[in-house]
Amino acid sequence: MKRSEIVTQVEELVHPIANRMGLETVDVQIHGDAKRTVLRVLMDRLEGGITVDECAKVSEALSRQLDLYDLFPHKYTLEVSSPGLDRPLRTDAEFRRFAGRRADVMTAEPVQGQRRLRGVILGVVGESVVIELDGRQVQIPKAQILQARLIVDMEDLRADLHRRRDVEVDR
């Protein structure tokens, strides 16, 4: 079975688990070879992030499902974790959710002369992700995006921390 087929099946197995727990599946990745295969599942919560305990619960439930379906003909390691601050962006919903944040986007073909574009996400229009790059709007065809990740910005982290403190004080 091809890696892409295994990834698709793992996504189908983990989706109901995530839904029951109020979580979202950010990404499923397979790394390594038959001697050392790592199945990495990145999970998150729309608001507030995911806890270590939740990762452990997803890992336990998904592990049982994987044992039933026997997708790997050899030993593998299952890792369930948070996507981190520099989380990957794959879906329209994620690009919309993180509008206003900075992202690093790698493309298959140059877009306006560049394959690596770093700018502020403005949103999604049709089949393109729109970012602000050096004061201009650039539309990146989604079909050309190889990888997109949030850029960790200390100012954004400080603003998030202050917003959380304000919410805690208002309670």
C-alpha cells in the first residue's frame, strides 16, 4: 500500500476520534522506512490548543484502530502531538482562521518570481491564497503550494498572552 493511501486511511480513522473530543486533525505524516517508520498525527483545538493528556487519549484510541486495520506490514512508531506554533496550513479554513498572521509559503513554480513567499495571510479567493508581500497583494494558486507554515512572531505571542490574561480577568 502506498504512503498516500495509508495517510488517507489514518485520516479516516482519526477523524471520528477527533470529533468526539472536540479536536481537529491538522496533518498526518509518515516518515522513515520499513526499519524505522514514524506515523505522526498532528492534532489541535480551534480555541486554546491541545493538552498532553488529550494527545495521549487520541494516541490510545487511534492505536486500537490501527491494530484492527493492520495498515503497516512492519513495526512503526505512532506520535500524536500539537502542530506547534509554526503549524502547517493546508485547508482554506486554516488560511482563513489565521488571516492577519504571517506565513512562509513554498511553491512548486515561481509566483511573481519567487518560490518562497513570506507575508501576511489575507485570506482565500477562489483557488488562490492571498498574502500581503512588501505592501502588495499576491495571489498564490493553491495547486502550486507545496508547503505553508505560520511564522512564529514574538509580537503575536505577546498579544495572544495579553488577550488570554484579559479574558481570565474578565471572568
